[in-house]
Amino acid sequence: MSYLRSTFRILSVNLKHNFIPHLLIALVIAFMTQVLSGITALNTREAAQPLERMLSLTGIVLLTPIFLPEQNENIRDLIRSKRTDYLAVCVIRLLYSILFLAVIIGFFTYMMLCRESNVTIEHFVGGFASALFLGALGFFFAGLTQNTITGYMVSAIYYIANYSLKDELKNFYLFSMSAGSFTEKYWLLGGSVVIFAVTFFLLKYSRK
């Protein structure tokens, strides 16, 4: 029970004080994607474009700032003085951020379906995979450098590279559904899991 209370307290504090601004920005991106791209009566490849090329940016916004609160030295010292391990707090932040990312992309995909676009579960998974990988890159570099701006920059550079380096990126190409291929999405999902795991591993042992 004490563990559950502690987890709930961490959730409530972080959602209230750390997460809401980033969630609002992600929702603005989703709204602007709808306005700028149009989501009505799209065929399979056309429907992939707003999910991969614009909505994927929500991954950067939601996952890169996981370590942001601790960039304030006073908050960092306070968090690390608590009984709950600092990295455990970051895991909780990561999990609810991924959950909200899935909800946003899932709801957006459902809206496309309601507007007679030819979307399937693959569109949801593919859009989520691209957003997750972009966010994972930002998460990794922000965590290792303890500088969230670095994480944003690396993710943004990688995103831009996808417009001109398709052949070089190969299995980690973000816009593959728009080109008619889904295989790359499995690589993006697997790569994201590896990046998250490696980040926590390096942070754990760098503190020893």
C-alpha cells in the first residue's frame, strides 16, 4: 500500500507541475496537423503523411523533457534525497508520457477514420512508432547530457534528415508508410525500447 501511495503521489505531483505544459504543446501540434494537412477522405498513403510527418513531433515534445525538472539544481538535490529512487521517478514519467502519446495518436487516427480516410491499426502503430523513436532520441541525449535543449536539437536534426536521407537511414526511416512500407516501423519500435533501456542503464551506473 505504501508503494502504491508513493507512486500515486509521484504521478499527481509530476502531472500537475511538470507534464501539463508539454501535453498542451502536443495537443496544439495535433490540432495544427489537422488544420494544415487535412484528414478527410485520404487514401492509405495520404493518410500516413500527417501521422508520420507532423504528428510524430509530439514524441519529441512529450518524451524529451523527462529529465527537465532535475536541471534545476535545488530540485535535483531534493528529488535525490527522497526515499524513492530518482530513476524510478523517471520511469514513471516515461510511462505516463508514452501513454498520453499513444492516446493522442490513437484519437487522431480515430478522427481520420470518422472523416472517411482509409486508416487501419497499422496507421496508428506506424505513427506511434515514428513519434516514439523521435522522442527516444531526445530522451537519450537529454538524459546523458543533462541538457534538454540538446535532446530537442538531436531529435529535430534527425527529423529533418528524413526529408533528404531516406536511403541512408534505411530501417530507421520515419516516413516509410507514406512510401508504402511498414517494415521499418518494427525497427523503430524495437530501437526505441533499446534506447530507453540503454539510457537508464547508463544513468544508473554513471551515478555509482
